[in-house]
Amino acid sequence: MFFPQTLSPARPGEAAPAAGPSTTAVHGGRRPNPYRAVMEPVVASAPTVFRDTADMLAFVEARRQGQTEAVEYGRYGNPTVRDAERRLAALEGAEDALLLASGMAAITMTLAALVPAGRHVVLMEGVYRRTRQFVAEVLPRLGVAVTVWNRQTPLTEASRPNTALVLAEMPTNPYLRVPDLEALVRTAHGYGALVVVDATFATPINLRPLALGADVVVHSATKYLGGHHDLLAGVVAGASALVEQVRAALGVWGGVCAPPTAALLARGLRTLGLRMAQHNRNGQAAAAFLEGHPAVERVWYPGLPSHPDYRAARRQMSGFGGVVSLAVRGGLQQAARFVDALRIPLLAVSLGGVESLVTLPALASYYNLTPEERRALGIPANLVRLSLGVEDTADLLDDLAQALAVV
Ligand SMILES: Cc1ncc(COP(=O)(O)O)c(C=O)c1O
């Protein structure tokens, strides 16, 4: 069976994909192409060509009647981008998915498209700092009010009668906080708000937010989904009606994904199951090793019982990924010595690729803030974020041990 039905994205009323996550990563959303090519062809054309005006008329009529998803111009869609979207929808168990130019394009477009002016958004504390910046600085200019919810109080206290959307992230960066999504969804749906989850750090292999009741899941595909540090892209997945709203807005705002990037992403997706198994293994092993080391003050990893959200993570996730945050005993100097002594992880700010990366958030992402401002945001100078890649676990543990020995 070359194109198994069970691996097609679920349509309304249709059962979710029956295959396992790795089979879905390799085959899910696959469709026949005119060349009988195993790898989907890359259609790197901005416009679509028509034989004559009769052909163009037939095309626009078929579009009007919803008989084709073909489009006449690359800002409204592209066959290669669509192939990647079908794969992403299958992985998320979503009716549809939309691919965009970056993770930030996915987040900003979702909020701009789904929240009408005059409404209110609740933002979970600890979400990605550029998401916070967009919500705090841009949404008010679009006539949308915002409240930050710190999880210490009930969600209802951060909500208003006109709350349209709750935006959560799980796990968060850099402390890998994991809210109770089902409880969050129950409350938010109780007053008619949509729930959007940024699941970049989890991937659909470790967490399926839609199956837990979320309305929309977004990703920075730049991270694990692409997986090779060689592309920028973003994903929005959910019910067709919602994704269609975001797609229509994207055609106007214009932050689309280029076809060659979509092809790179679709190639990366095929090994997502394999890669995540090794990321999960390396993350868990590194976290356990670091937690027991005398040169380490504290470790944050949702797969460790010491993590504040361990139980919520265990209940909702099937693995905890490759990102581990740690405070090195001492200050910036000790943390820097550890980072500089590492031989395998590269010093770079991203995460989720096959190469292990390491960063010092106080230097890399929060450098422009004063030490007091950083402390207020919970970013101490001795904080290190590791993104464990897919190298051999024993090599990574040896490397961590020798680097901590010089601290
Ligand atoms: C959780 C999370 N969401 C979104 C983004 C933004 O993604 P991109 O860099 O692809 O725009 C990032 C980037 O670091 C992130 O960590």
C-alpha cells in the first residue's frame, strides 16, 4: 500500500492517524506526485502558468467552487510548501497545518488573525521573550488588551469577559515549565476562549496539545522539526477553519515560507522520531548527571523529579527533549569557564538540532539588560542552557564531566 489512508491528515469526522510517530514522520501526509518521485519535487515557482484564458477561467472557477487547492501565486500557497504542511498536519493529528517564514511569523500571524480588535489575550508567564514583546508592544496597537498569567493564581483571575485567546508555551525557555494543559483548556473553553500552545520545545513526538484539547499548536520549525540548524520556519496547526483564517491573513501580511526551505523541512521531518528518541535520551542522561555534580547548583529538566512541573510533564508528555538548563556553582566566570571548556556543544543560541549547542542566556539573549533586570526576569549570570543533540550519550557525559572539572 503505497499511500496508506491511515497516514493522511484527519479530516472532519475521520479517525486520527493510526500509525506510530516514526511511521507518521516518514510517511504521514504523503501524496502522489506526477513524477512518481519518492521525494516530493521542489516547485520553486512564484507564479502558476495558464495555457490560455479558458484555462485560467476554469482554474478560478474550480477555486471558487472549492474543487482545487491550487493557487495562482506563491504568497497564497505552493505545492512544495503544501506537501510539508500535509506532513506537519499528520504529525500533529491536525485537520490542517500552515507553514510560515519563522516561528515568530507563526505566533504573530496566529494572534493577529484570531484575535479581533477590542478583545483580550491572556499570556502565560515565561513564554519566549519575543512573543512577550509582540504581545506587550504590538497587540495593544491592534486594539487588543493583554494580561500576563503567572500560574500562581487561577487562570480565571487573569481573564476578562472579552478574553478571546489564551497563549501558553510548554515546555518554556529556559526553565522548561509545563502547565496542566487539560485544566487550562477546561477553564479557557468555559468562557469561550481559544487555547494556543507553542510546543516548540516538545515537538509532536513528545506532546500532542490538540489531543489534550488545545485549539491551535504553533512551532518554531527552526528547532527540532527542521532539526539541522539550516532553516528558519514556523508552523500553525489545528482545525481547518482556524488554520484557514491564519492562512488568509498570511496572504496579506506576506511572511510565507520559501519552497526550498519547505523541502528541507520535509526532509528533516522524516527523521523526527529517530532524532527525538536520541534527544530525549541525551537530555535525560545529561540532566541526571548534572544534578548529581558538586559544581552544579541547580538543574531544570521536566524529566527529573526535582523539576516543579515533573508530574504535569510525566502525565502529558512522552519524552522531555534535549534542552537542559543549569546554574553553575559560582557566577558568570564559573559558568563561562564551563562553557568554554566544552568540546562537543557549539556556543550558539538556537536549539533542537543534531549538533549539541550551549548558551549563556545572560550574555546571549539578555545582554542589554542590567543585572537587576535580569534577576527580575529570573535570568542569573550563572545560568547555562544546553541543547543536547544526537551525539553518543557517553561522549556527551564525558564532555560535561571534563568541562565541570575545570570550573
Ligand atoms: C519557544 C519558541 N517559540 C518561538 C520561537 C521563535 O522562532 P523563530 O526563531 O523560528 O522565529 C523561539 C525561538 O527561539 C522559541 O524558542
